Amino acid sequence: MMLLWLATLMTLIPIVPLRVLVTPLDGPAISGAWQSPVATGQITLEIDGQSRSWLMTDLLEVAFPDHPVAETDTVAYPLRIEMHNGSFFQARIIEANESQLVLNCPFSPQAAWPLRELQSIAWSRSELPAPDFSTAPSSTSDTLWMIRDKSTVPVSGTLLALGPTSGRFQLPNRTVEFQYDKTAALLLAGGDSQPHSTTHLVLTDRSRLAGQIRRLDAQNIEVEISPDQFITLPLTQVTALQLNNDRVVYLSDLPAPREQNDHFLDISWPMRLNRSVSNQSLRMNGVGFERGIGVRATSRLEYTLTESYAQLQATIGVDDAVRPHGSVVFRVMGDNQELFNSGLLTGRDPPLAISVSLAGISRLTLLVEPGDDLDIADHADWANIRLIKSD
């Protein structure tokens, strides 16, 4: 009788549909309820009682906005690992040798990663600032940041091996063993520069995994993260699937534009790729962005377009580093004609998603001008700014 009562009760509990936000290549994000698994390379949502489907190849992103984001425990996972394919995550080394790392990660208790795929390791050191990899003394040698007298000192050489608590590093004149508790970071030169994977998974612990989706339903996702290595995750651990597409070109991947700046007091604030102008993560209104361009008003970036593009898309606004201060105007120019003007955007405004037609345009100019408070806090972001190729 009790089992019958429980079974009856379960049928009365409403099933909350999985809310999904899809971003097509050619338009704004669309919200709906999950309706079918991705078994045939497409996704189907229920929107206002109607079914609507998209091929995954026609999407930029599939997001799950109701999955909560939480910070990773850096005591349990003290290492930040970055891979050449764009993956990054917190981890702890279980085993290591000359060819691979076996890591304990928030998304997998044990996963093996070829050492050749590793780009960098940074140890969590609350008492020290994170090393700036752009200051590495050599781009052709590995770099090890050692802790000495409460500061970090970079040395160039060659990584020989990693172990659970220490590693071996070849300096020009000798081999040294370095202990992890006295190490801040390791940056590897070369390695496997793999082509971009089909998909990047953004996880609820802020990790990012690159791979190929092998299976996806309303409960789980299976991803091939390297040849013959698969990880299955509950979909509740995923906040977004960011899809690479041949028709999409991010401006941060293009050759450097012609740049002009005019700043108050003549202080130099050059643009930064995939970072805010203050060299922090791109972030607006609490939302982080992996790609984009950070500038400070007044800023002018000029690009020569060598292909035919249909649209420019981006999310624009004032960076969180200066919010609620700052006021700017974003303008997009094509062949000396204004294509878009945001009007005044302040540090109290939410980020603005834009889509601008580029039909027939060969010269693209991005302008950010100061608003009504000079340019003292005018840190502006062209987040996820991208070009969509014509069909």
C-alpha cells in the first residue's frame, strides 16, 4: 500500500522542463524547453507550445541558464591547468611521469592527460599575485616560476618530468628538482597545438573543456576530450555548450588592427585581447566572457576585411572593474559610414547584445567614445565580438 501511495504521489509531482537558451548564428538568443536529445546533430525546443529545431552547426551556443555557478575549492584542487586546445580547470595531481598526468578534477575523479597537450600549470597561492605569462623570458623554452623571498622568479629551461609532489627541470647548466610547495607556475613552450575542438563545455565550477560531443540528452553529456578518452558528465554540471563554426571569425583571432587612442592625461591604455583593458577577465554585470576586446575610451580600431561577411555580433558595455562608474558610446563604422550607435551606456546599464549588417563592407572601424564623465572610468568591452561569414 505504501509503495502504491508513493507511486501515485510521484505522478502528481510536476516535472520541471529543462530551460535552454540557444544562440543561432544569425540572430539573438531564443529561450525554450528541452524537447529531444541531440541524436541527429540537431536540438529541438518547445517554444510557446510549438516545436522548433536547429542544426547544431547553425548555433553559436546552447546555454542552461538555471544551472547555478559555484567557485571551485582551491584547497581540494590547488592547480589551475590550461591545455593547448583551450581547456582549463582546477585539479590535483594523482600520478605523473614523462608522458602524462593523471589528475583529480571537479568533473572527474581520475583522468589521464598527455603531457604534450599541457600548456601551463599555476599553483593557487593566496599570498602571491599570479605570474604574468607574458613576462616569460623565452617563447621557445619552458618557464618555471620559483618562489623566493615572497616573490616569484622566472627561469627558462626544459621540463623533464612531473611527479605527484615535485618535478625535474633542466636549466642551461644543471638539472634541478623543484618542489610544488615552492613553485608558482609552469609554462610550456610548443606542445600539441591542436585545431579548435567542435565544442567547448563551460561548467558550473567555471572550468572549460574542449572536445567532441558523442552523446547528449536531458540528463547527461558524453564528450571525447582526447583520442580514446571520454568523460560523461551530468548536464547539471554544464552551463553552456559553445560551438565552433567555420562561418564564425572572432576579432581577437584576426591580425592586430590599426589602433588609435586618446586618453585623459595622455596615459597609455592599449587594447587587450580576451582581457579587459585593466588586464582582468572580461566581465560585465557579473557575467564573464572568454573572448573579446577590452579598451578604454577614446578608442579606435580599424580592420581591413579580406572576406565577405554578413554580420558583426557582440555584447557591449562597461566592464565590471569600474562599475557602477563609467559612461561610453559604442559606434560601428563601415567604409566611413555609421552602421551602429549604442547611445550612452553607463556602468549601471546591463550589457547590450548587438547584431550589425556588414553586407558589402571592406573596412570596419570600432569606436568607443567617452560619455559625460570624461574618460576616468570608461573601461569598455567588445565581448565575444565576432564576424559571421556570408553563406
